[in-house]
Amino acid sequence: EQHLALAAMTAEEPDADGIAIGRFAARSETDVECAIVVKAGYRRLGIAKLLLDRLAAAAAARGYQTMSATYLSENEGAQGLLASCGFVAVADEGDGVVDVSLDLMADSAQFGSR
């Protein structure tokens, strides 16, 4: 209930290493932190967004209210993905690290339909 990991595989090579993984871990009773990694060559295909959508739906179903993430400010891919999914900046100390948060209660009706 406090942790979840999802993996993406290819149908062409089902026994090979996965192409992406997304996970969340509880930071408190109301907040989970998420992370997603997609292999080079499979990026910008919507895999990260699909994993993030499924993680958010699972976290909301478990009663978590917010989902948090942290990324380096130079990572434009992460910034675009998280912004497009409704995450908003909650801290940017100018040190190159950005903390963002998603209100799962406000957005829970959208999960699974994106």
C-alpha cells in the first residue's frame, strides 16, 4: 500500500529488460513521491505519461492526497511531462532542483482517461 512499481516491456522482446519503470513511495500518510525512468530510444512516445497516469490513479485509489516529484531544472523533458500532467512547482530554491506536487483529489477524475 505504501509502495508501487510498474514496469513497461516490449512485446517483441518479452524476456528482455524492461524499457521503463515508474514507482511511488509514501512520504507521509497523505503524500507519495514518484519517479519514472525510460530507456533512451523509447522516450517521447508517451510511456512516461502512461506510467505517471497509472501511478496517480493507484495513489488516489489508496487515499493519498498529493503526489510529489523532484527534478533537475535543466531536465526539460521532466518539466514538460510533469506540467502537462498538472504538477505545479512548490519549491525552486535556484539550486537547480525543482520540487513539484499534484493534487490527487482535484484531479482524480481524470486519471485513466488521459
